[in-house]
Amino acid sequence: MLRLHTVTRAFLALALSAGPAPASPPQDAASSGSNSRPNVVLVMADDLGIGDVSPTNPACKIPTPHLAKLAAEGMTFLDAHSTSAVCTPTRYALMTGRYNWRSRLEKGVLGGWSDHLIPADRPTVAHMMRAQGYATAMVGKWHLGWDWARNGETQKDVDFTKPVLNGPDINGFDRYFAHNGSLDMPPYVWVDTGGVTAVPDRVEGVARKDDRYGWYRKGPIGSDFHIDEVLPLLFGKAVSYVEERAEAAQGGDPFFLYLALPAPHTPIVPVPPFKDASGLNSYADFVMQVDHHMGELLAAIEAGGIEGETLVVFTSDNGCSSCCATPGTIPAPASAATRPTSTRAGTASRSSSAGRAAFRRARRRARSRASPTSTRRCTTSRAPRRPPSAARTGIAGSRSSKARRRAAARRS
């Protein structure tokens, strides 16, 4: 891949610019012989904990060699903060760059039947990339709503033979292949740039009590939608897009691919040869499968001759599902080394790995490895700082004085 400091500057310049592409590339990009407009592949995993890959947790027992290689050849960012550790808010902020609750959604997430959340006139990263001459595509879990063709007043009374409106195409993407919610949310149909690929022909679902890892809500499902085939299908779509765009990218027409994975979120459905491969649990198997497919995607970029002109960003929306951290459901070897970010709580909690606490732990590990022993500071032995008491701040006293003055005024 391109040298990260070079590509990052070029990418940020593109994203922040509202005008035409610059006539000449930045000096450092030009001197390296790189395209001033690199291809950008943004991969967002779903519910992948910061402790579940080796670049951010050296003690992790889940093998992730392709992600480790990607991190070793690039940069790993450990200082990040989230105002909500669930799916839709993360995606809204990623697409728009805005505080995630500046929309009609004031808490929680959208469902699979939900209407579109981001209006067409709201600038997104895809709009900015397209304005700079990028071909743009989205593949995977959208979870920002679109408008189904409804037959009646109820949300679920949908005519799947009619076009879907206000999907990712109004938010800057030339094309998309996506599912509207999480993979455990019906309806289970694929939408290809406004058209449902196969109308539902059955109702399907697995109860949580029957399969702690592989459960998904009951609902209509399309004839071409198979839960355990979703992850390889989406990576296959991403690989095909890279192969399709490689020649044009070599000629100076870059692309932006947003690949939003549905994994390792529930339903956790690893397939052979990954099933039981970790020796830990199904979640660890699924993480291994994600890593394997990432290797296939990186190989496609290299085979297309655009490895030196492509910036690959891999991230996650929040920590792992709480089902993977429930005491008694994970073998002992896994619970200690693969779940450091979810032993207290999982997705949607304040202690999710998308929050501050996990990043502070990762930063302490990184600093301790980088700092000389003689100057290393202990960051774990100090007692937690207590908030100032009300008496010391004078807040309580101030309020009491005001209350007394108001009461005196009323009596007078």
C-alpha cells in the first residue's frame, strides 16, 4: 500500500476541499511517484472488539495474520472516542462527520424496516469523494435506512417488487449492494442500487435460546439470501469491484469503496474451514473468517496492480456482542485473553471497546512498550481520582443559598 503519511495527507486534502482537484499533487506524494488521488477502501467491521486482533492486543489468542500485516505496514490509531457504542450512530457520524444524534434518531439504532436517516442534501464523505472525481460504491450493512415501497400504513407492509428509494445512492454512492439493518434484523433481502434482487419466499429465524451465537430475528427472507453465506458474498462483491475498477484506477480514475461488514456481529455463523478452528468459541472462529476474507481483498488490490495507489482503512463500529462475554459461555482460555474489552459489558454499554476505557488501556500498553524502562511511569497503580465533593465545590451550598433566598422572597 502507499506510504500512509503520504496518502493520509492527500486523502484529507481531497475530503476537505470543496473545489476541483488540485492541478499539482502535494510535494511528498509527487516525490514518491504516487497518484495524488489514491484509491480508498474503507472497511468497517461490526462488533469487533479492540482486544480481538493482535495489533491492538498482543495477548490475543485469535489468529489474525492479514490484519496484523496490514497494521505492521501502516499505522494503528489508539486514541479515539465514541458518543454511542451501537451501529447506526457510528455509521451516521462516519458518513456525515457530524455528532451522531443530530438527526431524528435520538437514541438506539434503526431497524431493517426503517426509512432513510440522512437526507440527500446532507454532505457525506461519498459526496466529497465523488466531487473530486472518484467512482463511489457501497457494499454490505447500510443500517442508515432507506424507503421501502409500502402497500399500506404499516411499516412492514412492503411491496418488494417495487424500487427502493433514498438509499445510499442519494448519499453520494454511484452504486450499492446492501442489506438495510444488522444481519439479525429482517427483512432479509439484498438491494442492488434500488432494486430488490429476490423477493422473500419464506419466513425464517432462529431464537436466541436455541443458538446463543447464531440467532437472528424471525422475518421474511429472499430466495438468494442465506445467512451463513452473507460474509463471503459481500467480500466477493468487494473483490469484484476492485477487479472491475483496477484498470481505470491505473489510468488515473480512482475509486472509493465503503465495505460495511455484518460480522462478527450476530448471527455469528462461521463456516468451514473456520468453524471450530480457533479452539476458543464461535466468535473467535468468525473473527478468523473476517481476517481471511480481508486477506483475499488485499490480494485482489495487489493483483490489480494498484497496491501502491490504494489506502486501506480497517476499523470497527464498537465492541463485541455481549453474548460473547457472558460468564459460563466462553471457555476459560478465551475469556482471559480474547475478551479484555468485553468482560464488563458489551455492545451498547459505556464500557464497550468503542469507548474511552479500552483505548486508554491500549495506549498504556503502547506507551509502556515504547518508553525506556528508566523513564516508564506507572499508570495503573494510582487510585482512581474522585470527583470533587459538592461541599468542596460549593455547588450544594450555592443552591441552598438560592433556595433560601427564594423562600425568603416568597415569605416577604
